[in-house]
Amino acid sequence: MVNKDRLVTEFVQLVAMDSPSFEEMEVGTYVKEQLRALGFEIREDEAGRKNHGSCGNIYGFLKGTKELEPILFCVHMDTVEPARGKTAVIAEDGTITSKGNTVLGADDFAGITAILEALRVVQENNLAHRPIEVLFTTAEEVYSKGIAHFDYSWLKSKEGYTLDLTGPVGMAAYKAPSILAMEIQIKGKAAHAGFAPEEGVHAIAVAAKAISELKLGHIDEETTQNIGIIHGGLMSNIVPESCSIKGEVRSYDHEKAVRETEKTKAVFERFAKEYKAGLEFTVTIGCKAYETPIDDPVVKRFEEACGQLDLPCRMIETFGGSDNNVLATYGFRGIVLATAMNQCHSVKEYTSVNELCKIAEVTVRLMTSDR
């Protein structure tokens, strides 16, 4: 039922739009135009203003022709950098890539295309469907800062699907971790490195000592820690006065993630005290762990949709976060669907015409399910 040519044309059109986090206005304007044409009641929230961005989260509701509970389809509009001047290149075998100097943006334009195409198929074929809610979010790639400002009183659904997972269509994640971001500022004292180094307080040395005592990588089977960014110093002949460090902890157990960040903080405090340096240690909860039961109707409905299309269905745990983590904190039951995206967050990102059609077909069946 999916119109392959229309679907691919729309995907290519979306790829050409610049939409880095906090700059989603062009995509948002396009999405609103399409939803209006499809008969949706739409709203845009204040997330753009609150995040100093160009666009808010876009919510839409379409009345159903089946007397069933409403269902939500969530997808994000932003892309990671390098994201400006993207162009989709379609190979003879149907593989779609960028030109190699930017990401493609299948994360998450594949999801946007699948939802819009599925809605058109439902309406063109007069398919009976349940009440449908859609949520197109901003700033997902920066720890879901867009959906964090969404007004959840608008939602009628109690369950649904977030289209935002890498891998073959037919795979879905029912479990995801908490992600805690750490920002650490060490304040030392500058001095001439040649004439009077003993008068300085070496901020980078404090950072190095602390990091050397941390356990990085896998802490256990469900928890990881990483230090990803270190920046400090002005010149090679100056004892560095400051050093900034960024890292994260991930765990399927939220309380364990919190405890690990507290341990890391204690290590930095110990060395800051030893060197008589100042310390600021900030922890931000990027997202909170959730687990949707495998026997939940939201899972069974997806398995049924895949079966109708003869797609192998596989439920997995993921160690990545998504907007579904935030939805889950409000009691929402959902899973994250693999959405025709591969090697995301790199200039090697790719999708394929065949996989784009598959995820659109799956979405049609979820919208029209009797379960």
C-alpha cells in the first residue's frame, strides 16, 4: 500500500533541510503543513522558547474510526552535526547515503517519513484506524531537551511507539538505561611554569589524578562510565588555572547510576582538596531507565504487525536513550522501533528504499490494529 516514489521523494526533501538541535523550524513548518492537510488538530508548545531554539514540539491528534484507545507515534526532528547542506544520494541498489561530508539524517527523518506516509496510506485507502496522536520533538539528540518541556496534559494515549532505533526493521527496544551527564570544573591557580611553578595550582594535574582512579568502560554488566571531553590551560609556559571535564554514566538501574556519579564526585573532591583547588561538579539526568514488559499489548501489537508482513521480529535491550525514556517517566508504556537507520551519528550513515518502505508498512498496521 505504501507509495514508494512518494516516500523516497519526501525523505530526500527532508534530508535537504538543515535541522541541527535547536534549529528545527524548517522541518517543523513542513510537518505542520502536512498534518493540517491530513486533518489533524495540531499544537506547538513552548519548548523552542524555553530552550532558546527556533521551534517547539509539534503535537497532533486525529480522531479514530475504531472505538479503541488512542495510540501515540513519537519521532524527533533534529539531527546531529555535521548536519548542514545535507544531500541524499541514491545508489542503483536502493541504498541511500549522504555525500560523505555530513550525516544523512535518517536518524530521524526515516521515522518522520514513515509516519507521514502511513497516515496518507490510511486515509487514501479509507482504512479503519484507532485515534492517532503524533509528537514531533525537538532537541532529542542533546539528552531529550525538547520533550522535557512538553505539556503532558495534551496526551490522550497511554501507550505507543517511538521511531528512533538503529538496526533492521522488525527490531524494537523494550528496555533502555538512565544516562547521567557530568560536568566538572576545576579551579586552580595560574603561575609561570618556568620561574615559579610552585606558586601555581595545576588544574589539569588534579583532573589527571582523579581520572586515573576512575573505573571507565564497563563497571558491571549493566553500568558504564566514560570521560569524553577534557579541556584546560592557555599556554605551555603557564600552570593551568582551570580544567573542564565532561563525562557520563549509564545504567539500567537508575539508583546505581546515581551512586556511581556520587563516587566519581568524591574522587574529584579528594584530589581538589589535596591540591587546594576549587571544584564544581554538576550532574544532569539526561534520561531515566525504563523497561516495558515483553507481554505488554504495545509489544504484542508490534509483533503482530511484523508477522503480517513476514518480518522477523526481535525485542532487544538498548544502551541508548530516546524520547521514550522521558515518556516512560510519566507512566507511558512504549517501545522504540528500528527505523531504517544505520551507522547513525556518522558521515557513513545510510538507509535503503526497501527498509523505508518496511517501516512505513509496519506503521500502517500499528495505526489500524484491532489489538
